[in-house]
Amino acid sequence: MAIPSFISSLLRIRKLGKSDWLVASIGFVLILFFLSFFFDPASDSVPSVDRSPPITSPPDLVKLKLSSKAKERGAFCLDGSLPGYHFHKGSGSGSKSWLLHLEGGGWCSTIASCSARAMTMLGSSTYFEDEVDFQGVLSSDPSQNPEFFNWNRVKIRYCDGASFAGHPEAEFKNGTRLFFRGQLIWEAIMDELLSMGMSDAKQGILTGCSAGGLATLIHCDYFRDHLPKDAAVKCVSDGGFFLNVPDVLGHPTMRSFYHDVVNLQGVDKSLDKNCVAKPEPSKCMFPQSFVNNIRTPVFLVNPAYDFWQIQHVLVPASADLDKSWAKCRLNIKECDAAQMKLLHGFRSSLMDAIGKFHQNKAGGMFIDSCFSHCQTLMSATWHSPTSTRIENKTIAESVGDWYFNQKPVKLIDCPYPCNPSCYNLNFT
């Protein structure tokens, strides 16, 4: 995914929004979030939602902390700067419970794209905000985050471009000053958090969205293995179940892209060992290839009509040169019958890919029919009076029921457009 050239301007907008929370409605947060990470470079439109979102609470601003262990571990962002995270200390009953969120933001697959990324907040801590607003699963407001509001909550910033899975050995063969240290970043920040009290955790959740949702699946067992054996540890992947399917022209666009990411950054060393032993290691970036090998309980939050995947996997710009998909790929309401048939087919591919996982008794899922992506970080989609629901349950309620073993949660929505509670993005 290309990195927008206007990202520095976006950072200034974010800082302005923090100074006046009364105008920071969830709609504004949605715009900033999706522009920051999932903007389609083929469009200069600002996304909107097709429903009126509620006004948010005052921002829960959490300061940035650069890792104190990164330098000694050789853990650096793409440009050589130190990685960082935002930490909100838990309290009361949540003082020994930890929730780690891995930030998302696509990947870089070439020297050129990684070099461009290194000049943004997705490749350098130089551009990180000093504070970020903790919403959704990170919120300290019990009305927004009823189960995890008082846990120790950590947002780990994403600055390596390979889902926290790059390896330095790959740097030399490419003859570049770029640092491919995603795995080391993950390990260094984990060590730091363990020294801050996570080594005594009674409960733990690793989560993340998009590229961070994929990283959650890649590192789930590592997270489990480094917490106490008697701790209740689980993982929640949000919008991270990317599909290994051809685009509308029959080209393996996403598979080729992942192949380049894996080869450039040496990601295969972080992937499932049973999977990478097969002829094409890059296929092991796709969760359907390894999710059933994860020992730790996993919960999948995914829209069946994931707009990022529709715009970059199913109908990338390279597969729509005649612009026949121009409106549909930006607004699902603009799709004609033939296009909707293909989108329903994409949903069917997701159902097939999670078929075996659905039988996993320890696993859980919330698969809605929304034209969305990453739904745990915003109160409007995580937990609010108007949140997306399946069987009258919000995502927060569903994850809570599953994590605390209150009941099995395998929620799969009916096909679009059956769910009126969806927040469907509109980029036109």
C-alpha cells in the first residue's frame, strides 16, 4: 500500500483536533484513522460514514514513550530511529491485566516504497505524535470499553513495514541504509513491558488492526509463552485476515505483494515454521495458512466486505484500468448487480478460509457484513449505543463473552446489505 504524500499535513490536523475535543466527533476520528492508514492513492476523496455517529467523550490522551531497550537490542524503525509505544497504567481489579495493541498501516515491498515510508510516521518515530487518543478497546471509559477499561493498555507504534516481522539479515543483501528490524522491535518492547510488571500478569490480550491484526496472529504464541503459565492469555485480530485470492482479472496481486515483502525484509523467519517449510514461504503471510496452527485462543474480528481488501486485493487499481469499478470500490452502495455478485463471492472466500477455524472450540469470531476495516479502535464500532451488532451484541460484548468464557462466540452476519447497524465507509 502506498503511503500518502500529505501525511505530514494530516499530523498537524490530528494535533489541532486534540486541542478542542468538542469538535472531535467519531466521524472526524474515522476520517483521520482511515486517511492515516488505508487511503486509496487513486482517490482524493475523504471517507464518510452512512450513519450519524455519536459524539465522543473527552479525549483520553496518552503520551509517547520511546523504547529504553531498543538501542541495546538493535531494534530500530526503518530510518534508524527508536521505536515507541503509549502506555496507560491499569488500576484496581485491572492492575495485573494487560492489553497490547499492535498498530496497523500496510507494508512496504520495495526499497523505494520503504524509503518513502521511512519519511513518515509509519517508518520513523521522528513523526510520531507526542500523544494519541485511546478509544475503543484502549479506552479508559467503562461506557466505551466495559471489560478492559482499567487494564494496563499499550499501543505499540508501527514503524517497520512488515507486521513487526522483519529481520536485519535482509538488510545486507539489499545494500541499503534501511533497517528491517520489526521482529527485534516486537521483542524489545515485550521485554520492556515485562520489566514494567507484565511478567506478573494474571490476564493478557494481544490485539491489533490490519497489518497489526496480522502481526497479532504471527506473534500470538510468542506473547502467550512470555506471560506467566497460569495467566489467561488470548489474542484478538481485527481486520487482519487477508485473503489469498486473485483479483478480478485473475492476477495474484496480493500474493505477489506479500512475496516481495517477505523476500525484502526476511519475514519468513518470523512465520509459522511448519508452513514456511513448504515451497513458497510468502503464502504463510496469509492467516488461512497458519491460523489453525496457533496454540493460543484467537478471536477474529473481520468485515466480510473489508473495504481495504476490496480496494487492494480484489479490485486493485491495476485491475481497474477502465475505471468500471471506480464507484463500487469506493462505495459499496454504488455497486451494480454483477459487481455485488463478485463481492459476495469474496465473502464466500472468507467463509471458506475460516471454515476449519470455525470448528475450533477455543476460537471466536465476529464477522459482520459491513464495508469497513479495523473496528476495535473506535468507540462507534467497538461499543456504543449505535455500534454494529450481530445477534444484538457489539464487538466489545462479543469479545468479552469469549475472553471470559461466558459462552462460545461464533457470530457470522448475513450477506450485505442485511445489517442496518453497519458503519459503511464512503470514499466518493
